Amino acid sequence: MTPRYRTDAVGVALLRACDALGARAPRLLRSLLGGMGAVGATLAWPFDRELRGRIAATNLTVRPWLRGWCLGVGLADMITPVWEPANRGVELMVGRAGIMLTGHLGSWEAGGNELRRRGIDLLVLSSPWPRLPRLQAEFARLRLARGIPTVTRGRDAWGTVREHLAAGGVVAGLIDSISPRRPGRRPQPFVGSPVGAPDSLVEFARAEGVELWVAVGDAHGFEVTAVPPGSDEERADHAVARLADAVRRAPSAWAWVRPLSGLVLAVGLVTGCRAPLVPPLPTDADAWVVDVEAIRWAGTLDGADVLFEAKTAAVRWRDGAPDGRFDGVAVSWTRDDPDWPQARVDAESAVGRWPDGPLVLHEVSWQAVGHAAGTTDRLDWIDGRWTCGGCALEELAARRAEATP
């Protein structure tokens, strides 16, 4: 078992052990994890040059023991809530649907517990953890046990978010972990390094006609305020600036890492080990590259059953879809209609994402029922259509579209 998958399995085992302890002695668990976090972070501090460098560049003062304590008790608050944080502004959210922009500051899990206790139906919108799927599922299970469901960011998540808002719920989005490097995202100054502006969340709130809030925390509690009126960009920038200001006021209560690294650090704290003993992890989910064999996607496109297969792939998981290089590719379209052209496309390799595209296939051959087979050096999949510079496959795709009701 590789170290990254061992971390996944060990993390699940540790969380379940803590869950069992929390059921019997919740306050003991909180003190234990808080203490272990303080000790672990203090011991790790001299060895974590990257973290110390990031902090030094901001001219902020971070107390290692307090940062470790916040991470430890934050983990305990997820497992078994016993602490009710001080809160201000929660009355703005009671009885209203909306999106709450927040971050990994203070005990954010305790904040979620408090909202739930106040009768607010909360849904957490989480970034994917490609190499730690079991651990992510375990965290989602622990939240759900407290009445807080979790949905992973991606194309399919927006439907769930829309349904939750339509039912009068509140959606929490952690905006301090949005990567600024994705195409189309606006980098915004933050603490030490930029983050991506939460434009999509702000635009979604406007499109759905729901409220927009920003929640900031510290070591003692949290405060909710309404995002003032303005353009989508102005409102997104306000939320980022508000959270950045809160981090500068309480830098020891901020995780200082993106969720994946923070998660592994928390696992290290639970075991009493310092973070450098865990193999270094990318701090952004987009940076994870997964080498897989026999990847397979099956779904429906334009009313047809589509099967996408690749013998091997080296991909990142972005917005709920694989993005990278695929080798030994086969794509087939079938439909229970004799007048609808069935087809299969084979390629030696492909680069891009599926099924959203764009995807560029190389050394391509195709065959279709009732039509001549063909080959081409390059075939593009863009906006759900094949493009190959006028080859017969484009004509076949057009005839297939005509046959689709």
C-alpha cells in the first residue's frame, strides 16, 4: 500500500476510534485532541520551513501551540460537539435561504453545529479529496450524524445546492481554499498568497434570488454579516477581504493550509506525530495527479447511452470530472433506435477532460453501423460535438443530431 493510500486507511481508523471515545467521554476527547494538537504543532514548528516562511512573509505572529489546539479541538467538534461558540449575527440567517461564504478559521465545525442547533438547515459545499476518498467519506458521515450533509464541488453538485436553497436551507462554501490558478478565475489578494474569488457562488446566489452572507471566526466564536449590495465582483471581493481581515486579526486560529494538507496534519496530531513524518501533500486538490488503469465512464449524452473507456490515464479531478492524459481510448454511442446511427471511436491517446471537454484525440479510427469506417490524425470533442476538419464523422454526428428528438 502506497503512503498516500495508507494515510487514507489509517485516517479512517483513527477517526472511528475517536468517534468511539467521543461517544463515551466527549469533553475528554476535546481536551485530548486539543492538547495533542498543541504539542504536535509545537514540535513540528522548527521543521516546517515552508509554513514558517509563508507566515514570516505576512509579518503576522502565529503561536504554534494555539494553532495546534484550534486544529485539534476543531476535529473534536466534528466528531462530537460539546462546545457552543459565541456567535453574532446568526439571526440574519434564521428562516432565510442563502449562501454563507466562510473559511477554515477558528472552530468552523463548531460554527456549523451552532447553526444547526439554531434550526438552520445547513449544507456544506466541500472541495474533492482525490487521493483520500475514504477519509473524505468518513468526514461527511460525521457531519451527517450531526444533521449537516456534505456535497462535493462538481458539475452534479449545483443541482443539490439549488434544491437545498429552494427548500429554504443555507449552503456554506469555504472560500479560502479556492485555487486562483484555474482558467477563468480571478486571483484575489489574501494572506500570504492569493485565492480565487468566489465569483461562481456569488453569481449563483444572485441567480437563485437568495441571501449572501460572510461568516468569520476566531478562537472564541464567529460573526455573520450580510454582504452589501453591488456587482457580483464587488460582493465577491468584499467577502474575500472580510475573511482576510479576520485571519490577520486571529492568525493562530487559521489553518494556514488548504484542506488536504490540513487534514493530514490533523491525522498526524491525532497520532501524536509531527506533520513532516507524513509524505508531503499538494496544498490544492487540483494539484493531485492520479495514475489509473482501466478508467470507465458511462452516462447519457444527447439522449444516447455513451461509454468512455481508457486503458490507462494520468488525470486530475477538476469540477467533478477527470482532466489529463488518456491512453487506449474507446468511446461508443448506442441507442435503442434502428434509425439512429450507432458509432464507436478509438484513439491511441487523448488529452483534455471528459465528458465536458474540450478533449483532443490523436491517431483516431471510427466505425459506425451502416456507414463507412474512417481514420484521422486528430479529433476534437468540443461542446458535445466532434470536430475533425470536415471528416465523415462530422456528417455522421450531424445526422445523429437530426435523429435526436
